[in-house]
Amino acid sequence: MGDGNRSPCCGLNIVRTNLVLCSITGFGGTSCIAHHFRSCPQPMKPFSLAIVVFVTALVGQVAESQTARLFETDDGAKPLNAVDTRVFVRLQGQGIKPADLCSDEVFVRRVYLDVIGTLPEPKETKAFLEDHSPGKRAALIDALLGRDEFAEYWAMKWCDVLRVKAEFPINLWPNAAQAYHRWVRDSIRDNKPYDQFVRELLTSSGSNFRTPPVNFYRAIQGREPATIAKAVALTFMGTRIENWPEKRRSDMAAFFSRIAYKHTGEWKEEIICLDPKSADAMKATLPDGASVQIGPDDDPRQAFADWLTGPNNPWLARAVVNRVWYWLLGRGIVQEPDDIRPDNPPSNPELLAYLEKELVSAHYDLKHIYRLILNSRTYQQSSIPRSAGPKADALFAYYPVRRLDAEVLIDALCWIGGEGESYTSAIPEPFTFIPTDQRTISLPDGSITSQFLEMFGRPARDTGLASERGTQPTDAQRLYLLSSADVQRKIDRSPRLRSIHAMLWRDWPALIGEIYLTVLSRYPTPDEEKAAEAYFHTAKLQLSQAEGDLAWALINSKEFSYRH
């Protein structure tokens, strides 16, 4: 089931079999059904047992030809922008065929999840699918980039990188973590130029409660100049300086040798500033070998920030466009996205250089880079590859199937179920009180967590490494979705499903279609609709329970829990 195990349908078994069977075949096929049910940590619910009978009778219901109609469309592999030109040239040189264009049904769900970490409302999906204007995808991208959820979701991603966490081993403390998260979110909402964003993080001085960006230095595990330099390089240059020669590391550390930390009388407040003790003038060497003179009263961080954010310095732009590409397409042009070094070259140097240049030309407007990538055919490819193998993966010949972030997945379950997640933290009240209607992607503090988030791989925010987020599926995750009382309760009490039942209980095709739109953001295929109706007729259950069975099966499908 892992991301690397891509069948011709890239793991979306729902199209190959039938609407309920897919929820089981994702876990190993019908031969494994009994094994998985016997392994459940909680007793199986009656609706689950009824589905077992249904599932075993319905293998192979959906025709192979429906796959293309549902998930992709043939557009002749026409480039949409300069991103595609560079990707396709590289693919052609390697004899690799790009995937077909994804269908509108796939695109609307994908772009909502990738841009705002949120499932589309059924009415939004309907409006998009019924819109036949040629520019509707670009219009939707622009609309999503302007929504409040965009800032919330991308603040979550940046707070992983910046280690925004109140409690051990990152000890920002609650007030500072809240202030830091709010500053990151507001910076993204206001589309602050990225070079300005970085400069403020590197050079700010003041209270960690009142000057939020100074928390960058407090979120580092260690206050020695060498440790700070290592964190700066990882976060803003996308490189790991432990691989550098010792002299080069010590030269960079010198720029962070005059940082002072001063406690105040307020609980957990700390001032970050230039060390007031007299210092000698020094000649410092930048990572590119250039020298700069630092006066006795000068802040060396300013000199380093001037160098890093300079338009002719490739480090800053290269690292961030590579990171954004990784976030949107599941793999960096340089992979890992925080391991840029000479012996780890980009898979497509021309593409990386183009994106770097575009960011600088746009005055470090990151939304410009989002638009370039999201409007490209490369991003809008189907997840069904036409060429397989590691090279096709590395050169972006198809959209990679990958599991939803833990925060996005629990928000999707809560969105369907109409009730929020419960959180815990080592920090005492009132700091851990989270309103039940607050979305998980907007949590300000990595110390506030839940059993679900830990099970599904939310990063601890201790290192700032991309690899800290768990992405591989586990048996515990599968069994939770299959047999958790929490999932069943969300389905049983779902105001969305109850509303669908109240309006459409006499019209089964329309009812089934609305459940599909709610859970999978698409309409069912004719075979899926027929199979669901047959189950409703033969299950000998109340209609509302049969509807719950259908929703449960779709929630357990890979199509629900994966980006595709």
C-alpha cells in the first residue's frame, strides 16, 4: 500500500473493483479481509460485518475503461507554461512519457487539499464540475490562494520547519509559541516577500512575547554559535553544514557569536539581542568565501542576512522553491528538500534554475511560485503513470500518490462527522484549551497533540527536517479507520449525512451521489451507483444504517486518505 507501490491505477482500487470493496483491497485484497477483521483491537461493529458479506460478492464490478474516464483525460501532453517546457524536455530526453491530464474530479479535490488542506464543500465541487469555461482551473487556484485557510495550512507547514513548539525539547513556552505562530500565519496571509520574512527571523531583537520572530533563536536546541549556524543553514539554505569542512562551519558560526539571551521578570519571557559587552572588530568569511568587516558595535547577523537575501545569492531562492515544489508534488527537485549539496544534484537543473530566477524577478513573491507550479500541466497530471520506474518518479512524469497529512486527515473526518478532535498537552490549562470547532491545521503549538496525530505521523517539530513527518502507512492506522469507535461515532452523528438522508431518502441515486460528493468529492460511476443500490436493497438494514455503511467504506478507501 505504500507510496512507492504504484499499480497502473496508483492505488486507487475503488475504480477497479467496487465502491465498498476498495476500502478493503487497499489493505491487501479480499483474501486478507478475515485476517484484518480478526486483528481489530476493538469488536467489529454490526455494519462492518454486513459489509464483509457485500464485499466478497462484488469483486470486479467496475470496468477497466472507467478508470480513464474518472481519473484522467487525454490532452496530447500539451505544455501549459514554462515549467512544463523544462519538465517535458527532460522527460523526452530520457524516453519517458508524461501521464495524461487529470480529470476535473481529481483536480478539484487535489487542489483544495494541496493549497488549503481542506476538502471542498459538495456545492463547490458541483459548481466546478458544471463550469465549462476554459480558465476555470486557474480561477480556482487564484481563489484558493486568497482564502484564509491558505494562511492557516501553510503556517502549519512553516511551523514544522521553524520548530514552533512550547514544550520539551523546544522550550518556547505557550505565550511565545502562540505569538510566533500568529506572526508566521499573518506573514503568509499578507504575502510578505520571502526575503523580508527571512531577514526578520534572522535579525530581530526583543522580547520573545512581543517580537515574535526572535523565537527563531529560542526554537533551536542549543545556543552555541555552531548550533545556531547549523539551524540557519538547514532552514534557509536547505543544506546540512555538518557535511562542510570544519573551517567553513566555524566561519559561518562567527556570524551568530554576538547573540545574547536575557531573562525578564515576566514568566518565561526572554530578550534576544546583541550582546552588550564590548567586542573587537572582526573580519568574517561568508559561506561563498567572500569577506566582510564587522565593527565592534555591529550585529553580524545583519551582514549575514544582507548576503543571504541578496538577489545574486542562489542559496535562499533555490532552497525555498525546492521546498515549495516538494510540498506540492511530494518530491523535491533536489531530494531531500533540505539536503542541497554538490553531490546531491537536482533531477532537473534547468527547472530549478528557472524557478529560482522567477522568485527573484517577482521580488520574492512566493504566491507567484505557487501559481506557476499549480497552473502547470506537470502538477495537473494524472497519478496513473504511462512510464514507470525511479526515473519517471524523479523527473515528475506523474502526480505522486501520497497519504494526507495527519492534520488534514483528522480535519476531514471531523468535517464529515461534525465534531472536533480532542487534544492533550503537558502544558497546564488554560493554554491547552482548544475550542471544538478549531481545525487541527490551525493549532499554534506542536506540543498540543492527540493520539490520532501521533499515530498518523505528525512531526514532533524537534529537528526542522522534512523527514520528521511520518508518511508511511502502518497497521495501526489501517485498523483505526476500520474499527475505531471514534470513526463510527462521527459517521453515526454526522449532520452532513443526516441532512442528505432528510432531503433525499426517497431518491437513492441522488442520495448515493451526495454521499460520494461529501466523502470523495466526485460522483459515483454507474457501476458504483448500481452496487450501492443493490446493497441498500439486500442489506436488510434501515436506510440510514446502509448510508452509514457506504460512508464508512468510502472513508476506508485509499481514495479518501490519499492525495491523488
